Amino acid sequence: MTLSNDFLWGGATAANQAEGGYNLDNRGLANVDLLPLGKDRKSIIKGEKKMLDFDDNHFYPALNAIDMYHHYKDDIKMFAEMGFNVYRMSIAWTRIFPKGDEKEPNEAGLKFYENIFLECKKYGIEPLVTISHFDTPMHLVKDIGSWRNRRMVNYYLNLCKVLFTRYKGLVKYWLTFNEINMLIYAPFEGAGLYVGDLTEKEKKRVIYQAAHNELVASAKATQLAHSIDSNNQIGCMVAAGKYYPYSCDPKDVYEAMLSNRKDYFFSDVQAGGSYPKYMLDMFKREGLNIQMDDGDFKLLSENTVDFVSFSYYMTRVAISNKSGVQMTTGNVFDSVKNPYLKEQSEWGWQIDPLGLRITMIDLYDRYHKPLFIVENGLGAVDKPDKDGKIYDDYRIKYLANHIKAMKDAVEYDGVELLGYTSWGCIDLISAGSGEMKKRYGFIYVDRDNQGKGTLKRSKKKSFNWYKRVIATNGENLDLDIEY
Ligand code: BG6
């Protein structure tokens, strides 16, 4: 058997894409609540267009999402039926501290997550908790400018302290920030930063200042987690997917190297423990004047993460001269199309299972820490047939090929891997597009883009397939399965 007996199999969701119940039990508003469906979403995500309050012209899908707030018991029961022994989910900061800067936490919010963890425990499911999945209280966005302000570190730490203390013994796997590197490309979604009125230089300064503040917060959270409970295991989480050079022209190879460095900067600090010199040089060269405290470097080097987690959907391509090349879409930005990859999702994401193996080797060789794949999957339009059944063979094929590549990395390339949680194990709101019809789940949720539907849950064909994969610890990846 390739994978160890204690390998963690499961699925992943995020509070703002699944919970709904945005105004229940004293929950406050967060940046992610304000991301509307439609053409403005991308520029708002990127912090170019301002959306600090709801307006009547937009529909905000996160407000009700798939209402996991009321369905979590049934949903976790279905996860257990598939055989999950881990469930990745996130905390909505504003359920615990509605404004972000209160002295006392909101008991109703704490109770809600405690109930979820107890429900998981009932089925022997280990929770893997993302402390912040693109989640910043709007009060702090408006009041102090969010993560550009160092005071955020303390507010975040208050949250962590409450979580680590209250859930001691219930949760041991924590991720400090989801896809921390996304804040470079999607400053408002990633870190609550509106940067639309800034010069290019000032925008870059704000983004890297916020990055520094989050890195400090992550290290302090790691320190705190270990001091409160030595069983705690803390991971960083990066949006991975290696950049390939378009050709072996050294200029393309160099471009790819720079693009990879830009993303690895975050994990270089969180897992490697020190600021890469190339980054400090860049700050200086460009006069960015990033504010750091005296003890920051020591703190970062002494509090590295226990494991490196990442999301993987696709690889990307770097080229020195973009003129004339075809482009392909991604979550936030377009990238050069890889002519060697023949298949892509309906959203133009190129499919590259071997790229997962390549990315794993890259991350493992760089940090020598165990990896955890905490997101991977295929966003697709699922159409129930007249009996309500969903034959999602395309998803089964995608997952089988990626899981095979993941196993190969473990078996042949010497990579240590703790677990695999496929993204959106139950259909939820797309982070990039806000659509409901971009579905990733094994469980279908009856809800459409406009929020209409019964919210009824039903099993897709892939539900049975993943159940068998887990039951055989990844040994049986045959595509055929009864449904
Ligand atoms: C990751 C995020 O970027 O990709 C998730 O962590 C997100 O929140 C996932 O949902 C898939 O992206 P999308 O845009 O298809 O939802």
C-alpha cells in the first residue's frame, strides 16, 4: 500500500462559501460577504473597485450560501458516510468577534463551531481548521484599513487565543491563512485591502506591508498554538501550481523562476523561517519602506510551521514575451496557455495531474516538511437527469488522475504527505466567480446562481467513487462504480 494507514482523507469547505446565516447569532460582516455575483466581482476582489457596503444593484451569494449553518449535521453525516477521517473547514472570524476588536468573544459563535467539532468527533473525523479563509471583519477594514495596519496582528491573535483555548482537545490541525499568497493578486478578497485609489508604487507597498503583517501574525499564532497545546500542528497554506517556462529559452526559464519565487516568498518565510534576500532587496530597490519591528526576524525564524499545505488546481506558464501567445483564464488573473495540455475545465483551467506531482516535489525539496493537499478538484456544471441523478464521470476522471499523481509522488519521489482534502466536497459558492453552478462536490446542493432552490442535498456518482477510494486507502482508483 502506498499511503500510510493513518493517511487523512476528506474534503474542504470555507465558511463564507458554505455557511450562510450571515446575520444570525450576532455575526458581524466580513469582506467576503461583500463580493457580489457578476461582472464587478473580479475588480472588487482585486481591490480596484470599492464595495464596502451592500448596494441594491448586486446580488451577494455568500450571505446565504448553501446554509450549512443549519445543515451541518446532515452534511457531516454524509461526509462520514464517504469515510472522511478529516474535514477541512474555516472559522468566520465575525462569528467569534463580530467587529474584530471586541474584548470578549461572542459565545453563540463559539458554540456553533464547538457543535461542529463535536459532530465531527462523533464520526471520528479530525477537523482541519483554517483560521482565516479570505475572512476579515468589515469593521476593521473600514476603521484601520485592514492588514495594512499592524494592529491587525493583535486582533488576529485575540481570535487565535480564543480558538486554541476553547477548542483544545477538539482541534489539533490548524492553518493560519488560506492561500496567503493570493493577497498579492486579490488584495481585497485576500486581505481586505481596497487599493483602487493608490499609485502603483503605493499599492505595492500596501500589499507587501499587509503580507509582512500576516506573516508576523502567522508566526505568532504558531507560537501561541504550540504553547497552549503541544499537540497542535500548524500549517501554512499557499495557492500552489508551479510555473513552467514556456520554452527552454533561458529568458523563459528565468521568467518562470521569478514567478515561482513571487509565490514561494510566503512559504519561504512560514516554512523556511527567514525572509528571502531577494525580497528584502526588492523592498529596498523600490523604496517600499516596509515597517518591521525589531524582533520580527527572530520571531519568524523561531516559529515555523509544522507542515506545508497547499491548493492545487493547475500549473501556469511563464514567458518572456507574451505577444502572440494564447492566454487561458484563472481564478483572478489570466495566464499563458500551455500548448501541451489538451484538457481544460469549463472555466478554462487547464488540467495537469502530473503538475501536481511536480509541485509536490518542488515544495518538499524546498522545505523538507510534510505536505498536505488541502484543495484540489474540478469545478464543473452538473446537470441532474430526470431522476435527479448526477453522472459526474468527468469529476471522477479528474480526481483519479490527480490522486494517482499524488500517490506517485509519495511512492517514487520521496515526498511525505499527511493527507488529501478535495475542494468543495459539497457544492458551494465559487470564490472566484460567485457562481453556484461551478460545482466541485460529491454532494449536489439544489441552489442556483441567483440563490433559488430547495437546498436539498443529493449524492452524485462521485460520492460512491470517493467512498471506495477512501475505503481502499487510495488503492482502487478504477473509474467504474455502481450508482
Ligand atoms: C481557492 C480557494 O482559491 O480555490 C477557494 O481557497 C476556492 O476558496 C477554490 O473556492 C476554487 O476556486 P473557485 O473560484 O473555482 O471557487
